[in-house]
Amino acid sequence: MPMTVFGRAKWFVRAVAALAALVPCAARADFHIRSPDEIDEDEWEFEHNGSASFDRNPLNNGETSYTLEIGRGVTSWWHPELELDIGRNAGPDQPTQIQGVTWENTFQLTEPGEYWLDLGLYWEYSQSTQQETPNGTLFGVLMQKDWGPTTHTLNLFLDKDIGPNQDDMHGFDFSYAWQSRWNVNRYASPAVEIYGDAGQINRLPRFADQQLLIGPVLLGSVPTGTSGQLKYELGWLFGATAATPQGTLRWRLEWETHF
Amino acid sequence: MEHFLSTLRLLAIPAAFLLFTASAGADDVMHLTIKDHRFQPERLEVPAGVKFKLLVKNEDSTPEEFESFELNREKVVPPGQEIPVFLGPLDKGEYPFFGDFHQDTAKGVLIAK
């Protein structure tokens, strides 16, 4: 019997709460809008995400992030991915190095278009590969709504450092992401994206000290043979607060296919 | 743990409210069949301006994926099974779709009137 919406949600909450209690990370939010509808059963995905930040202040300049991911739609409602995280912290003389491995999970709760809003849940665990850097876990709610020729997606996240190097005084951090996309055609469609990191949820800093990025993105896909497609995203995000780098280039390449 | 669960509940409340204040109301049901890696019919008239449910039945022995960028839908149809695709309300016009696993043969168009 197919699992109901509430059944999937209850399963998710219990599983994540149990795992969070067992595992003792700076879970890093990718510049990646997550859709609750991206569950393609039996499809494989090979993905690369990247970002590079620029700022006049040398201490805030040069942060980069690269990920290599492999994922698969295991069921019609669960999509896990395994990700290798490579990156460079902002500032001079910082090395580019492997920073960790992340296990991502997207859970679809509702059929696309069945209700007023499409709903999904997200959970990831990050294992740091760097000394004295904590591991991390991140939970999220994914929402999406089609409106005529546009699609609007909202992600709300809570993340926490865990493991032996965590700061015991630091609670959950709140972050969010938004995308409004105009579905012009499959090869190239424009969108606007917002990424924000508000900080510790019970001790929010003033707005100027929070991270906020806004900017245009171009998305599309091209077929690869008779089965599968290559998807791309390319965008420039402007820093909207003093705490945010002035500009961030982000990109994504994904090949999805069926064997 | 208590703080985490209460925070999670806070996030769940608005999502649940938005989700269940308006259901699909998809009274119209349309049918599409996949056979020999082709959609039947390849051109299907559907109502414009209302929500409707498209039932896609796969009569082949291998899976197919109903996909359409214009409709923003991508859903695998297992062999021998039928899946619902909730659509609309659509403006009048044509909305192409294809089978991602057999793109050279599985193609079609929904015509919203």
C-alpha cells in the first residue's frame, strides 16, 4: 500500500530525530534550489555544483565550493545522493581541499499539482574530512508552486554542527532559499534566486550581519541521446548585506539518465 | 532535542496550512497510454482554465518517464502500471510532452481548449 503524505512525514521525522541523536558539522548550504518534485524513480544523476565569491575586502574574497554528486531515485518519493565537497575558505593563502562528504536525502510528500502547494522534506548529514572542523546535519522543508508559466520554490533549512568539534553553545542556524522561474522553453529559462543565512535561530544577528544574496540565473537542459538529458544552471548573485561577498558566481551541471 | 522538535513543528504548521486549505479539485480525468514506446493518442485535447488529472498507463514491459518542461512535470511510469499526473489550470495552447526513456518515438502534445 502506498505510503500516505502523513505516513511519509512521520517516517521522515522519526528517522532523522533518531539519527541526529546518535551522531555526534558545518553543514554548508549549497547554492542549489531544491524542488520537492525532483524524485525520478530509477533514474541516475551525476552532478557538479560550483560557486566562487568575490569581494573587495581580501578577507572576504575568494571563497569557492565544488561538489561532485551521484544520486538515484530509489522509490517514487525518496531520492538520496552522495556528495564529495571540495572548497576554499575566503581570505588570502587559503588552500583548495576536500572538505567533507555529504549524504543528501529528498523526500516527496505530495504529488506535483495535487494540492495548492507541492511539499517535500530534506535531510543531509555531512562528515568533515578536516581536523578540528565539526560534522553537520541539516533539515529542510521544500515547497513549490506553479503559477501560469512560472514556478516558485521556497526552501527553509535548519542546520547544526555536530560531533566532537562542535561548539556546544551554538544552536541551530536558519537559512533559506527562493527561486522564481519563468518557464520559457526547456533549453533556456530565466530565474531570480535568493539565498539567505540568518544565523543562530535563537540569537539572530542584526540584518546587516546576516548573509543575503540575490541574482539572476539561467537554467535549461538538452537531451543526450534517446534517453537522458544534461541540465545546466548559471547565475550571478549580488551580496545584499555588508556581511555577504559582493558577488558570487554559481553554476551547476547535471546529467540524468536511465540505464 | 526539545528545541529542535519545537522548531521543526513551527516550520511544519504554515506548510500544512497552505497545503490543505485548497485541494486540487481535479474533477476532469483524461487518459493517455504508452504502448510500443509511443503515446496514444499523440495529440490529446484537455480543458483549459481548470485543474484536471491525467492518467498515464504504461502497457509496455519497460518503464517510461512522462516528461514535459512546459507542464513542469517529470514522472516515471512503471511497466504495467498507471500513474496520475495533476495538471492545470492551463491557458489555451499547446503543451508538448515526451517519454524521457525513448525520446525518439515517445512524443505528444496536450491541446488546452
